[in-house]
Amino acid sequence: MKIKSRQMDFHEVMKIERPMHRKPKKPSRILSLVMRVAAIPDLCSVKFSYEKKNMEKAGSGPYLILMNHSSFLDLEIASKILFPKRYNIVCTSDGFVGKEGLMRNLGCIPTRKFVSDISLITDIKYAIGKNKTSVLMYPEASYSFDGTATPLPRRMGVLFKALKVPVLMITTYGSFARDPLYNNLQKRKVKVRATIECLLSAEEVEDRSIDEIDGILDKAFSFDYFSWQKENKVKIDEPFRADGLHRILYKCCRCGQEGQMEGRGVELTCHACGMRWELDEYGVLQEKGAGEAREGGASGSGLAVEPESSAAVALAGKEGKDFSHIPSWYAWERECVRKEIEEGSYLLDTDVDIGIIVDFESLYMVGSGTLRHDAGGFTLDGCDGRLHYTQSPKENYSLYSDYFWYEIGDVICIGKKDCLYYCFPKKKDVVAKTRIAAEELYKIARAGREGRSGR
């Protein structure tokens, strides 16, 4: 899938009139049928099936429908499970670019990922209360990087209580394994199934506290798809299954070097120390031993690399970690980033190409610049000094970042409701680390606010 884009001067983009807010439309029955029919080939290819749980307490609707987010197949799964009921879909605003009319007639409601958007709550209430249609949303907002849940917004119970409708949950199994985000859009042969259950009836929404509802959501979104693959013996034997794995496992767990990892074929290799792992058919990394380090890597450049005693690894708490399990490796990388932040050494400083979205007409490519991320947040400078934007850590609980975004490249998106900056880093493999850092910096900022308010 691609996005409409064009080159344009930065100042000219800033002059573009922002689109007026429009209330969500009832989904077109014809387009809903077209979407359902279009999904049939993909769903047949994965031998899709689903089951219902606790739906007797759901009533006839409308509902708020939550779904975990693993791949584009999620939308096709929803079209199968929910058809012929009409439902609006909360989706990212860049999905509207170049096709606003189609998206609105499908019932889509545009929003900005991880950006405060009060109008979204109003739109959801309008769809349910006025249009009498259900609303499907993905609370995680972004696809999972490592097969586990991404952070959820807090106090979702406030929204639930305002809507006063049953809350349903669709959980998929196999969707991530079929098309993980890091794997360059290469699809694997995997059966996919799902469950739909009534998470909370309207009466339970009214009776439960907001904290209790948050706890129920956290439990519903507690999953680990690499563990699921291993435990259910889901065999993935494609010869490209490790392609792009370095996008999430960017830091070697043996020598501590970053930017020297490469996932290709069925192997993950560190070109600094030469260590190799094979991603087996059940999603487990098996050590293959050390090969030769690539010239220009840490070993090739004359830097001493001692896999078992690297200070970078030891300080981050390598001991006791199961690096055969990809989410555990990713969690260790998070610990490393947190350590860097606490020590004051965390820094992203990279040249970027810059795209801007201010309306639904196009992604406007305005030139190049520099993106910096540190304890103070993001700073974007570019367009020959005409663009300067800053964003503090407390503004976003996570980061909209993606791999091979609309077939352009890896992207980091920052900005506010009326202007989003899509930054395409020229430095290799920084997207995952930057998302982790943004989440950890937010936690620190939030803890600081709560500490001050408690005094």
C-alpha cells in the first residue's frame, strides 16, 4: 500500500487551510459488503475461524469494540466477525490521505496516533448515540513490534462510562505470526483464528471503577505471540522468517553493540562480534556460535569486544535473561534504554527526510533536516532553518513509529493535531529504540508529576 505524496515548499504547506472537522458518517452498506467480499481471499488463505465467548450478556448493540493490532489482516477479520452489523472504525488520519471520501463512507473516523484528540471522544459518542452504530477501535494505536501488547492509554474507563454501552473484545491468534511488522511485508503460511467476547456489559461498565476497568483491559491485552507460537507448535518454515529482525533486535546481547545486527534468511547476526542465532521454525532463537566480525564493525575497527564481560551488557542486567525469546531480548533492550536515560547518556541525533500532513490531500515532502531526541524530548530542525519544532516527553505516552511506512521507509512521527511531521531517519535501525525511549521518558515525566501532586 502506498500514500499520495508530492514535493512542496515548507512555507507553502504551512499556508494550507486545515480541514474542518466532520462528524462520522454511517457506514455505507454497499461498501461494507464490498469490504467483506474483498477480505474473502485473504481469510481463506489463512483458513480463518473464530469463536464467541460471553456474548449472551452483550445485548443487541451498539457496542464499543476493542481489538488487538497485529497486521492489516485485522480489518479483514473484523469485517468477517461483525458483518452485517454496521460499525465505524477509528483509524489513523494518514489512512485518509488521497481517499477521504472512500474512508468516510466506510465509516472511518480519523485520529492522530498518540496525540491528544478530544474530538475523537465526541465522534465516538456521536456514532454510538446519534448514528446508533458500533465503533471499532485499536487502543494500542500501533502494530506490535515484538508480538506483545504496546502501551494502552490510561483511564479508558472514563470513555466507557460516558458511552454506557457493552464493550466487546476481538483477540486474534496467528495474525502477528503471519505478517510481523519487521519482516518486510512478507507473509507466512499460518492459520489464523480469533475470539470475540463481551468484556463488559453495560451494567458492568456502570458498576466497575475506572481502575478496575483499566485492570480488565490490561489483562485482555496481555499476550505474547512468540510464546503462543512455541506453545501451540505453530510451524513457520519460510526461508525469510528472520529478514528484518534487526529492526527490533538492534542491540547485540553478547557484545552490547548497536546498529551492527542483521536479520537475513533464517539467521540473526552481529557484525561486531560475529555471534549468530538461527530463528527456528517455532519462533525461538538458537545460538549458532561466533563467526567472523564484518570489517568496520566493532572487532574490525580494533575495538575490544568481550562478549561475556561487556560493561554495556553487564550494567543493563544481562544475567538471567532468556535471549532465545524475542520479547525477552526486546525487554532487555528497554532496560538498557532506561539505564541510558537515568545516566544521562541517551541520545538520538540523525539526519532525516521530512514529510508533513496537514490535510487529507497529500503527504507533503518538504526537504531534509535533523531529528534529535534526548531527556528533553524531540527537536526537529530542517528546511534550511525555517522549520523548528519541539515536543516534550510528557506530551505522548508512546510514539508513532513504523517500518517501511507506505513503502517509503522506516518512520518516526511527531507533531500535534493540526500538523504531523513524518521523519524518515537516515541512521540505521533507530525506530524501535526511539519508541522505547519515548515510552520510558513519558513514564519518568508522569512519575515526576504524580510525585509533585502528592506533596
